[in-house]
Amino acid sequence: MSPRRRDAEGTAAARAQRRAELLDTAARVFAERGYAATTIREVADAAGMLAGSLYYHFESKEAMVDEILAGFLADLWDAYDRVLAAGHDPRTTLRALVEASFDTIHRHRPAVVIYQNESRHLVLGDRFRYLGDARTRFREMWVRLLEEGAADGAFRSDLDVQLMYRFIRDSVWAAAGWYDPGGRLPPRAIADQYLAMFLRGIEPHPG
């Protein structure tokens, strides 16, 4: 490899690293202060740079939140798709999906908070229509799984799958508001506690 090419690749890697760091900072600020209420200047201040310098990396505040949310959802669906492709029974699949959700909260907590707080407004713009598609995909995945479990006896036959889907969705993702990545319990331990409550309510009663 020529020195010029090596230098170019090193510069590109440094830029990519800096871009990722800036996105992490922006995600944290948007989550703490609210996307609409946050200015480019506030993001730049948190990153220790001039506001004008931020435009070297991103065209707008909208572009930053777009990249934050798209990255979070891509990572989440990669995890979900691996679970679904494994072809496990409904109970095992539910457990794995909840664990994957908490693992994603651990990796992307600020992005999850932004998604929870801002997606209903952002989805109204053409750039963020994929947020509505993601919401539909979530619902279809969970409802189908709960219906399969109720049909094969893994879950209660009288289960209201729409209600249970909303309960799981709201219970799991609301945890991003209080979850502490450095806290007492790791994500899998929290998932186990949630699963104990979910499964106790939806498994068939003996006798």
C-alpha cells in the first residue's frame, strides 16, 4: 500500500470515528433535552466544537436524528431477524425477542428515548416515514408470535393478543427512560425479571 493511500485511509477512518462520536453526543443531548428544543449550537457545545464545524459532518439537525434512529432500528431488526430465523417455539422466541430488546436498549438507550418521545411527530415528515413502517412491523411480528403461541398451547387460548402486544411493547421500551447502562442489573437480568412477569400471565393455567 502506498503512503498516500495509507494516509487517505487513516484520514477516512478518523473522520468516521469522529462522526460516530458526534452522533453519540447528539443522541444524548436530544434524549435529555428533546429533539425539537435542542439547537445545533447546543449539540456543538456538548461536543466541544463550534456550531459551524458541525456542518462539516452533517447537513442539518434532521440529518443527525435520522442517522441516529435509522442506525438503532437497523441494529434492532438485525437482532430480531436472527431470533426469528432460528425457528424456535413461541415461548423461546418470545424470550429471545425480549432479551434482544433489552440488549438494544443497553447499546442505544438515547436513540430509544428519542424514538419513544419523538417518532409520533417525526413520522409526519417524508424523511421519517420508515418510522411508521417500523411500528407496523413491530406490531405484526408480536401479534403473529402471540397468536401462534395461543394456537399451539404455549400461551393461554383466551389471550387478547392485541392487548398483550401493547403491554409488552410499552413495558419494555419505556424502560429506556430509567435504564442505566452502568447500573446494578445488566440488561439480561432485567429481561429475565420482565419475562417472569410476562410468562406468568400468558402461560396456560394447569388443571
